[in-house]
Amino acid sequence: MATIISSNRRTPCSIIHRWPLVTGSKLPAYTPRRMPAPSSLKRAATIPSVDINLRCPGHSKNGPQQGGSAQAKGEIQMLLRKFLLPCMIAGVLANAVAAPEDEEVEAINRAPESEIVIGQSVPTTGIAADTGKALALGASLYFGRVNARGGINGAVINHKVMDDGNDPQKAIQNTRDLLDKQGALMLVNYYGTATVDALTRSKVLANANVALVGVHAGADLIRLPGDPNIFQTRAGYTQELEKTVQLLTGNLGITRVGALVQNDADGQAALKSLKDALTKRQLKLEIEASFDAKSGNVTAATAKLAKANPQAVIVLAISKPAAAFVKQYKAAGGTSQLYGISLIQFEDVIRIVGKKDAHGLGISQVYPYPANMQLRFIREFQEDAGAVLRSGEYPSYAVLEGYIAARLATEAIKRAGKAPTRAAAYAALATLTRLDLGGYVIDFGANKRLGSNFVELTMIAPTGTLTR
């Protein structure tokens, strides 16, 4: 295990994250300018997992415990600020918290006195990996904020993330491992309708009496009725597509609508919601074209839709195939107005096809704009995530989603008492009534499990930003 311990002279702090790595993977090769990478992380490159533990080794009137050379402290401090977090998303998940300017950092092996395990299973490999990693990153950022302020009643949060490759059965296996072997108190932000549906059917959550906060999915299948153990933080596809169809038909006078459909549980659920929204307005879907969700190959579907060239095409897909479709559709001469749902991360589209081709794609969003600094909770989010997001490499809405789930999980644990149990944390969430995070309200009162109905429409501008 590679362990990094952080000491701050002014305020006790403890930050611990353990990020399981993909089997056989290694830390990416990199070397900080003007100085070599710390030897502790060089050793970590050959082991199957990395345990990044930033915690306070002790304070006295004379300051923190001393250890390690000044050069080693400087090397690790620079690594934490500039290199460790990008490496996490580059393919190997690691710690996501930068050291304060006055913080001394020591490379020492040390175990925490107490910890609270919070588990997460998301795809960190495969076609959905970018979003899965961003969800994990967002949660890690908030847990890092909590641990930097002393944890919860003195206990640090140990955020354990497992890769399921967007495979429902693997996600169930991971969940059993997190609950039975790792002792997770709660779970946060799983990915995909098929995974959530399989998890409910398995009764793993119910049998463990554990809460899962947040799922990156919006199908009615997992919402109406919802699993009582799953507390959802986003609006559903029905609400998203109702708003999009209202814009198209009510505001723009569009009557000829087509759809690109990802052939999986999320795509099919979104397609049903789209058809229902059109039916309410005495309209029918003019054309639909599906593609294989695993391969993401949209070539045939693109050709079919480009030939029909309806007034608008609704893209019911995740980021990578959506981006490929946008580029191919325009190249084929398609002139339809293009709109997608919140499964699409706009930064991913821009990164894949460039600003020129991405321009004009409308996307319904189920969280406030992550750069809207008028909202207090977005300002807090930007304090923790701003440096990561400014690179443009990480999908900001997915990072924000993970961040919100972690914040709600933390709130529940705080309300569960000094010795929190799964049952107490679950009860705390179940009685969480109208919690204003600072511009975004979550309400699980009156036995609700759908905490938000927020939806807004956005469009990618020529500059690569969003207009609303």
C-alpha cells in the first residue's frame, strides 16, 4: 500500500480514500518537472491497489509530528496539487484532494483510529467509463472536504470504489462484497437502469437494510414505484423529455420528430417516455433507429435517420455514441435540430468531435449548471472541483452528481448519531425533508424516494460552453 499522511499546523484533518484498480493495471508513467516522482508512488505502480491516506498524525503546541526530508515533502505536495488527481481519471483512480498552501506532507504508513466505509460500484472500464469515473471523483471530492474538517465525529470516510464495467451482475457481486466483506455503512451513486433494476430484484439492499444514495439513471422502471432502499437525486427521463417535447412542439412548431435509441434499458425507457410525450400532443414518432449499446456503433442508425431527415432528432444515448452520431449525421447532410438527454456529458461530446460539430446540440439537464456561481452550493463545489473541471477533461455534471450524493450520504450519517448504523443512516435519509443544499433542494419527506424534479434545457455554444 502507498500511504500519504498530511499534517496541518492549524487545523486537524484526516482524509482517506482507497481506490481499487483494474486488475493488471499500473499507475501511468509521469514525472513532475524539475524533480523525480516520490519513491512511495513508484513502488505503488506494481501493486494491485493504491490506498491513499491523508490524515493528521497528531498535533501539539510545537506543531505536527516531523518526518521525512524537506525535499520529499515538497515533492509530494506538488504531486498532490498537480499530478495525483489527473492520474485518477487517466485510468487509475487515486486521491482527489490538494494540500493547502501551508500544509506539510509526510510519506508515512499509518492506519486510522476509526473509519466509516462508503461503497460505490460504477463502470470505470468500458464505453461508460468516463461518466463512471466522474461520479466516483465527485463523491471523492466531497468526502475529502469532510475528512479535511475532521471527518464525522472523528471518524474518517473510507470511500471504496469498485469497477462493474456496466454489468448488472458484476455490480451485484461488488455490492455484496462492499456490504459483507468491506462493511460499508452506505452506498452512493450507482450507474444505469439495468444495474439498478437488477439490484432491486436481487434484494441485496433490502436484506442488508442499507441505503443507496443516487443513481445515474432516470427510467420509470426504477422510479415508479421506486426501491425503498434507493434515494434518487435526479429527475427522470419522463420529466426531461416532457420539457424537450414541449419546447419542440409548443415553442418551435416542430411536428416531425425522429429518435436515435441506445438499445438497452436506459434507451428503451427513454424511448417510451418520448413516445408518451408526443402522444399527449396527438403526435407520433416519425422514425427511430437503434444501435448496439455495447459497441456504440451508430453508423447504420445514422444513415437511416439522415435519409429521413426529420425536423428534430432526439438522441437517447450516452456520450460517446451520441458524439459519434452528431458528427456523422452532420457529415451525411442531416439538417435536423438535435437534442439529447442528461446521459450525455457535453464536455465528452466536445472532446470527441470538437466545438464546431458539437455546437447546437441541445441537452436536458437534471442538475444546475456546474459553473453557475450564483448558487452557494455550486460555489462550494467549485472550491473543491474547480481545478479539475477547468481542464475540460472531466464531465462536470457527472462530477457534480457524485458530489451531491456524497453530501447527502454525509448528512444522513451525521444525523444517525455518534455510532451510526445502516438502519440509523437509512432512517435519517427517509426523514430528510426539504434539504436546501444552497440553491438545489432535495426532499425525501412523506415516504418519497425521488428527491428532485429539477430539469432545464441547455445547448452547446460555439465557444464550447452551455447556453440555457
